[in-house]
Amino acid sequence: MSKTVALGIDIGSVTTKVVFIDENDEIIEGLYIRTKGNPIDTIKAGMIEAYNVISSKYGDIEVMAVGTTGSGRQLAGVVVGADIIKNEISAHAYAAIHEVPDVSTIFEIGGQDSKIIFIRNGAVTDFAMNTVCAAGTGSFLDHQAERIGIGIEKFGEYALRATNPVRIAGRCTVFAESDMIHKQQMGATPEDIIAGLAESLVRNYLNNLARGKELLPKFVFQGGVSENIGIVKAFENAVGAEVIVPKNNKLMGAWGVAMLAKREIEITGQKTNFKGFKVTELEHKTRVFYCDGCANNCEVYEVIENGETIAYWGDRCGKWSNRLTSKVRRTERADRREEINSEK
Amino acid sequence: MKIGIPRALYFYVYYPMWYGFFSSLGHEMKLSIPTNKEIINLGVSHSVDDICISVKVFHGHVKYLLNKDVDFVFVPRIASEEKYKYTCPKLAALPDLMKSAFVSDAGRILTATFYTRQGDKPIIEAFEEIGRQLGDPEEKVKRATKEGIKYQNLATKALRSGHTFLDIVKNIKNLEELIKRPVEKKRYTVALAGFPYDVYDTFTNGDVISKLEDSGVGIVTTDMLDPKVYKHYSKYMIKDLFWYQANAAAKGGMYYIDSPDIDGIISISSFNCGISSIYQKLLDLYSKEIGKPVMHIIVDEQTGDAGLATRIEAFIDLIRVKRGDGLVSQENNLHGTENGVHVRSV
């Protein structure tokens, strides 16, 4: 008998997460890969890698549901054939509530954006995402690690060794960087600078996103930056309570959307849209062009699968996106759903 | 005469009045096209850089019209809309801003000061001034003014019956019919709080209205409310704000926060607007007491849609869960603007 799994894909700005879950919603294989320049190739590589691991463990596998999330969720959704395409806030919250049912506050810091999600009684009641800039997110830490010449994975332990964290301006990465260079030239140790950076990042995050909001325990911290034990400590100092880093901290979005996709299929009783692992062999291309239909000159994105266009987006008026072939599938789905509804 | 009317700022409040007035006088009106990239580019390149996107966009609309063959571009100075309540200084200085931005065309800016405290007298005086500039006979101007006020009252009636201002612009010729037309009730209703020109400029705000409506969410706006219904919220604010539209957004928003049939409130404002930051804070404080979700959307020149789509989807998820409808079993959102949320009992 083949193993039944659900697939969740989270295409973030910096990393892509691919997760397979079993019938008990447990992660049987999860991958965390850099998105680099080409999200489609990254997804395919991740799917093949995960497939090989799982099939060697369980033999045959059957994918019953697929969900995508993250900033590249639409692209991934049409490429693999997703059953649900969910925004990352809902996906992250779903996984966090699954893992820590009485969670009240979720901190999530990823590569290019950061969010805070407020939960009461197991439901999202409020959320905020970073607004104008990427200060204090993973990309900035990455950049600083490179500049200082200390691997990003060592940042945490360096921060913990600090005796006197220096104060770094956390409002803006440009100021933060010049502040850090200034402190380093004055003779501050790398440990103190890195700890100072962690503190400023947390301060900036809380000022930006949690301003005026009630921060209640339990706190869950997830996303790539939660790997950094220095930031976790800085969060604990700032909120004065324990901050839980769940065991799948980096995979929460993908895990959440895999579970949501599974629920979707379970509830509707439909067959998955998943195109099968053969998608990894299909050729996918994307193209951007400027529509000249009106003065808006929208940037229209086109996804081409084996020479056939499967999706358009980016147009404001729907001139292109309305003609996409996957629209046929969507309409079919909607029709089927209405049938189900009328049967009830 | 051919009169250009910029589709920006107070267009989204007083267009019916202007329409009634100018058409009664027999002048041809040319509306600028709805904001698009070209208009924004025109606006940004002709305005000082520290003002809000809404005023920049207004520059674009005026420039667009000045480039067309219109005799005048109508830029009224709306200084006050209620006793002791004023408009933002940039709006009160709008004709001057336009004249200095487009110096060579300054003579083609048609303006008059609307200092509307109470009653119609200031409106009549302002229209008399316009009539003099256009060289229309006094009698005709008087009649036209009445016509303008009539249209404005009809528009107000249409708003009160739940139609958006965009519907009013579309149906300006048969407002009476529009008033009778029922508004479709959807399972969820989200209230949009904000200045009419931020809420209704669908290009600058990333078309929040369509995004919500395509997801099966009905919308109401703060300008649909009769100020009488939210009068008592002054007490919560200790005293009224100085600005008329900020009062409407703040108190209207609070009214919706208290309304049981409203699922959530989204405020829309432009990035540089100091006045907005005050009413948004008030809404934050009030929603915390009542426990209804409030989200702020702050727009600027960006055209990227992903961040906005994520926030709106997440907000809809939030109100769905609040109503006990769960996160799954909804039509997939394959491309931003089409987010058909199907609701079914599970």
C-alpha cells in the first residue's frame, strides 16, 4: 500500500520550504532551501529531493493534497497544481496553533518581512506586517554576518557570549550599519556588537509591529530568524517571559498550508489538483511584458508550461488573467462545489 | 465653455453638486480619467515632494486636463465643511498650489472658496463667484446653484441607502433610480474608514473595494453614514477633531466598530497624511475596547500588489474564522484580484 501524504510549499523571498506530512499531520520530510533567483527550479529541486528521501523510506507515495503559501504562492500554485493557495499569515498561525494550542502571540521573522500575529482562543484576532522597509529581517542579518565575517549560524552563540551589548540604531538598516561600523572602530568586540544588533532588531520589531498592542504569553517565535538563539534571548528579555521556538520553527508556513490543503480535500471530497511529480520534468518558463492596452502599462507575468501558457497575473483590469487556461479549471471547481452545496 | 473636473480629492464628495451646477448652466464638463500610472507620473513630476500621494495625484489630474482642450479646470477651495471644522491646509490652499505648479496655465484655473459652515449661503456665494468668472447671467446661476444642491442631496440620499460614491459617479444622470436600487447583502461586511478620496481612488489604494467584493465581502464606507448617528462619539475623543473628514473617519469608524453586522474595519490613508495618523490611532484604541478587527492600509506611490493582497486575504481569513467559517474550502486565489471566497456550511 502506498503512503498517503500532503505537500506544503512555502516560497519565501529568501528561502523555500517544502514539507510532506502524513495522515497524522506529522512532518515526515521537510526541506529548507535558498530560493536564489529561480523559485520554480527551487521548488522542483526540493520536490525531487524530498520525494527521493520519502520513497526510499516508505516506498510508493500518494499525494492527496497540495498547498502553497509565501510571497511566491501563486507562481508555485499554478506550477504544481495546488488545492489551496493561502496567505502566509493564516498558514503560519494555523501551524503555530496546532503546535502550541494556547499560544497568544506569534513572532515571525523571515527573509524579507516580519509579522506579528495575535491569537485569542485559537483564532487570529489581529496581525501586523512590517511596513516600509526590511530593517531587522533575515536579509539584513545575512548581510551583516557577511560584512563582519562571522557565519550567520554562529550569530546566536556570539550574542550569548556578550558581556556589554552596545546600543545600535535599529530604525533603519543604513543607520544600523553605520552605527555598527562606528562602534566597531571605537573598539567594541564582535560579541557585543552582535548582541547589540539582536537587541536593536527586537526593539525595532516590537516598536514597529506591536505598538500599542497587548503582548500576552504564550509567545511563539518562528521563521528563519528564530534559529538565532541570540534573538530569542533578546525577545525573552523584551517581553519578560519564555519565548517558545517550535521544533519545526523554519517550516511552519509550509506545514500549516499542507495541513490546510489536507483539510480542504477532506472537506470537499475532491481529487487533488496536484499534477504529480512529473511536473519536475515539465519545462516551465516565465515571461514579463508590459501590456499596452491602456496608460497603466501593467507588468503582466506569464507562466508557460511546455510551451502552453497556464497563467497570467499582474494586470489590473483582468484582460490577461481572465483568459488564462487554468481559469477553466477554476470554473469547473466552482461548479463542482456548487453541486456539492446543492446536494447538502 | 468646456470645464475640466479633476477626478481626485473633493471630487469624491462634491461631484454631484458640480455636475448639477455646470450642466444646468449648459457648460460642457470633461472629467479626467480615473487615476492611472500616467496621471500619477504627471502628478509626481509636477508637485513638491513632501506632500501626500492624494494631493500629488490631484496635480496629475489637473495637468491631464490642462493638456486637453478645456477652457478652465475647476479647482474649488474647500476650506471648511462644517462650523469650526476645517480641511487640511493643503486642500484649503489647493488653487494656490495648482497656480504655482502650473504657472503658465494659472489663468485657466477656475476657483471659488467654499467656506461651508452651516446652511447653503456660503455655497450660493461661491457659485455666484464662479458664475461671474464664467460670465453667466445671475438668474441662471441662481437656478444652477439650486440644481447643484439638489444633485448633492440626491447623492447623499444614495450614499445613505448604501451605494458607494463610485456608483453615484456612474449613475449621476439617474440618481433617483439608484436610490431605489437595493444593495446586495453579502455574508461578510467590512467597513472602509477614511477620507473619500483615499477610499475611492481605486488605483492608488490597489483597488481594495474590488479585492473585498471579489472575495464575497460587502463593503460600507464612512461617508454613507449620517453624521448624526455618530455624533455621540465625540465624548470618547474628549473633543471633536479639528478636521471635518478626520471626524467622519474616526467617529464613523467607531460607529461601525460598534455595529453588530460589521465584521471588521479597514482604514485607508496615504502615507504622508498626518491627519490620518490621528484617526487611525483613535480607531486602534476604540477597537481594542470593543474587540473588533481593524486594519490600516497606508498607500503611497507603489504599484506592487503582493503585500496588499496578503494583508487583505489574511484579514478576510480572520473575519471568516471569527464567524466560525474556518480557513479552508474557499475558491483558490490564483491571481491577486480574483479571490472568490466561497462559503459553505461544513
